[in-house]
Amino acid sequence: YNSIWEITIDRIGLGILLFTFSFCTVFGNTLVIIAVVRERYLQTATNYFITSLAFADCLVGFVVMPFSVIYEIFEKRWLFNLNWCDTWRSLDVLFSTASILNLCVISVDRYWAIKDPFSYPSRMTYKLASILITCVWLASSLISFPAIVWWRAVRTNRIPHDKCPFTVNLEYIIFSSTISFYLPLFVMVFTYYKIYREAVKQTKSLRIGTKHVMIASGELELTLRMHRGGNLSDRNTMKKSRLFYSLTSASKNLQDLQNSQPKNKTLKTYSTNTNTKQSLSAPNKNFSLSRKFAKFSKEKKAAKTLGIVMGVFIICWLPFFVVNLLSGFCAKCIWREEIISTAVSWLGWINSAMNPVIYACWSRDFRRAFIRILCCCCPHRVKKQYQRAFRYK
């Protein structure tokens, strides 16, 4: 006990630093979960994926990181039994894999949203989102808890009572690394590349004022044109209303002419010049197409935010899985293998603390939700201001 006390005093600074990372991870991801639960405008399919991601990251900070802090403070001395050692390692695999697979599903969701914003709301239902989230956690569980049996079956050397090493079985390292990182990494890089190409094409369409839309499973092509008449000062105020009217006119004309036009024929509909009053007087039922088209800019911004999340994810997790894979082939080839493994493990766990920071910095909706949750610590005027803004949102 005297030795443990002396080690604790000598390494108290390291313990405080690592516990700070753990606390920030739990606090930030808890804010994300509370924000989605409280704010109705955040309850979308994409934000459900983000909530699943935040839940996995929160468990990393609440379960995995604290025991690693204790393990590091006492100079790699495991103070618990071997059963909890294997359970802790499997939970690390479970939560980290769930976090990575959630990011992969989010990237696919963003690709669907920005590629086809017209049909995305009808395709990505809450039921489909629930199925995808269930698949993420089921796949993560299948490579984590059964791994305990695998580890103990292939374990040949006796484990010291004060140590908790990760398995060095090459087959499991290759299998888990492929499912947990390399396959999701390939999917995420591919989808974000396609998102970038699609965003460039969509932005060009918005700039030139023409948008081609396939209606009824490709049987009819609709060309939407937005007029930008007037001087430069008027364009910013009139652009949105004229776009809505263009889409409304196109939708109405399409309904009138669809029965008289043969299939597989291109139909081009052009809007006429109008003012704000005319656009606002259109029937509400014809605004569905315009709303979907106007959602593109928001979807593109969300894709950029999640692209930053993916970049941070690669920086944080790639070193760990490279070292992990290399340790299975040649552990002696890694310089100071124990220190390097600890450093890259904590770099990967820090990714769980970075995701809420990225949401707060790049997403206005999440930033306002965070401020509203924490408004009890803000002046009364700020609290009143945000409550008023969200009341009319």
C-alpha cells in the first residue's frame, strides 16, 4: 500500500490530465444526447445516427478510459482480476467499433441525402434508421464479447496477476481491424469523395440557375430554372421567393401536362418573372418540391461538417490500427512498443471527445441547443434571447 501511495503521488499530474480527457468525453457526448432528446427540430434520422455515435463515445469515456487511467497511473499494474481484464478489453472493442461504424453509417446517410435530396426524406425513414443503428451495435457485439472465448482459447502463456495485455493473436487482430476500421474507412473515403463530386455538381446547378430532376423513376425529366432579374441588392432578398415560385410553377405545369406527354420524353418547364407576393400566394401543396430543393444547402453544410469528423477520425484512429496490425506480425519491430501502444490508444479514445466539439463549432443547430441546455449558467438576458428564438423556430 505504501508503494501504491507513492506511485499515486508521483504520477498525480498524469492522472489529472487523463481523467480530464475522460470527463470531457462524457460531458460533451452527454450534451449531444440531451440536445437531440430535448429539441424536436433535432430529431431527424441523421441526428439519431449522431446520437448513437455520442452514446458509444460516452461509454468510451465512462467505462474504458477511467480504467486505463488507473492502469497508467500505477505503471501498467492491473489492480483487478483477469475476468474484468478480458471484459474491459472487450468493452473497449465494442464501444470503439460502434463509434467507427456509426461514423460509417453517417457518411452513407449524408451521401444519400446530398445525391438525391428529393427522394431522401421518403427513403430514410425512422424505421430504416433504427434498423441501421441496430445492425451497427449487433456487428460491434459480435466481434467483442465472443472474442473473450477466442482470446482464452488461443492463449498459451500464463498472464501475470498484475497485467492486462491485449491479445497478440494474429488472426483476431486482422479480423477485428478489418471490420472495425479498414472496411469502414474504405466506405467513408468512397462516400465522401462521391459527396464532394455531387456537391460540386449541385453547386454549379444553383449558380447557373438550372436544375435537372428525374421524376417517376426516370420516366420524366424536369428542368427547373431560377430567374435572377434585378440589381445585385435585390437578388439576395428576391432569390428565395423566385426560386419557390419557379418550382411551384414547374410543379403545377408538370401536373397539367403529365397526362398529355408520352413517357421517356424530356419536359422542360420555365418559370416566369414574378414578385414576392405572387410566390407567397401559391398553394401550400405545391411547395413540397421547393422545400426539398431548398434543403440542399443545409444537407451540403452537414456533409462538410461530417467530412471534418471523418478527417479527425482518420488522424486519431489510423495510428492505432497501424500499430495494432504491426504488433501482430512483429511486436519487436515497434520502438518502445509499450509506450507507443499506450499513446496511440489514447489518441484513438480522444476522437470520442472531439466529435461533440466539432458539432458545437460547425453546426448552428447543435450550438444553439448546447447553449440552451447550459443557459442556467448564462445571464438572464441570454437565456431569454435563446428561449425566444427557439419558441418561434
